[in-house]
Amino acid sequence: MRFKTRLKPCYNLIDLTPLVDVIFLMLIFFLITSDILPLKSLSIENPVLQNCKETPRLTQLLVVMDKDQVIYIGSKKDIVDMSSVKEHLLRLIAANKKKHQQEKPLITLHIDQRVDYGAFLRLLAIAQECSPHIRLSYKTPCYT
């Protein structure tokens, strides 16, 4: 016995099963990666040093060369040309040694990425003559 139906098949309905699957997977991903519980703080006790009476300081001399090969030296960023960099650095090192006799000064070179390689090597050689402790830092250009 066959029953006749007056309903026609409708092909305009969207199957929501894949959408529900994707939303469920995203929900699981966000639940796993989120920080639900606050981070627990660690209770760390630092040891007391018997020999060290004051906190160590880092004496750092800053030397910056921008893309136009303009050289800035020191915390006041004095503008210096390549020929007088050595005497300016030696003067700052001597002043630092008077203040902090036990600590060796560290020369930090901040060089723009667009600086000519030859100018960079000349500045590095001058800095190496003044102090053996050198830190190099590259400044990347900001394109807008």
C-alpha cells in the first residue's frame, strides 16, 4: 500500500550540520587556549649576598648612528662627527671610571639598518679601541 503525500521535497534548506561542527570546534579551541584561572604567583625568596653591600649598576655608554650617519653619544645625545668619536668616548669613559671605579663601562652601539657597512665598521673599530666591552643593537626602519 502506497501513501501519497502532497509535500514536495525542498532543496532550498541549508544543512546546518557543518556549521555546528565548526562552531563546536571553535568553542573547544577558545576554551582550551583561554586563561580561565588566574596565574598562580610563585613564592621565591632571593638569597642574601654577604659580599655585596650595594646593588650592582650597569655603566653603559650609548652611541647611536641614524640613517644619515649622524652620531649621537651619551645620555644627552651629543652630536659628534666620526673624527671626534674616539676622544669623546674616552672622555666619557674616564668620567664613568671616576664615578664607578670597580665597574667597566659597556659601549652600546645602536646602528640604523640603512647605515652604510663601511661607516658601521669604522664606528665599531673606534668603539673597540676605547673599550673591549661592546653591545650591538640594530634599529629597524619604520616604514609608514
